[in-house]
Amino acid sequence: MFKSIDVWQQVDESTALRYRCFQRLDNGHYCVQSVDSYHLPIREEQRIMLDQQFIELFIEESPDQRSPLYPTLEEAIAAYNEDWSDTDDWMVDTRQPA
């Protein structure tokens, strides 16, 4: 069993990141499943799509199979950022053209 935890980071005046993390309840360790990128103006369709993706990823594969577990939330986030530092794939721009 897992507890979901959202950790938010402001990037600039119009962008925020939401780290979609889990804590494994039997050992208290943490992992990051994904990161959602939000841009102003926030659209309802964007929020719904990201929430749906979060649930689908959880159902498809256990979070601790998708990402390694770490003793602290900070370590899990740092490791996730390090793993994805060579690519912008984790910061997909979900804005739709106007």
C-alpha cells in the first residue's frame, strides 16, 4: 500500500511543477512516479488529463517498480531530477494552442 504525496515547486511567474510522489506504508520509503508541469492560465482539461495520467500510471505499474525507493522524500526528488536531468521529457508542455 502507498500514500500519495504532492510536492510543489514554483519555476517562474507562470509555471509550477507538481512532483507526484508515493510513500510505501510498510517501510516508509519514498519514490517519485512523475512530475506534472502547469502553465498559466490553468485549464480544467489539463488538470483532468494529468490526474487521469497519474492514476493510470499507478494502476499499470507499482510505483516502487517504476522508480527506486529512498529513505526521504527529498532524496527521492533529487534522484528523480538527476535521472531526468538530460531530458525535458518529464516537463511535457501540456498547454493547448489558443
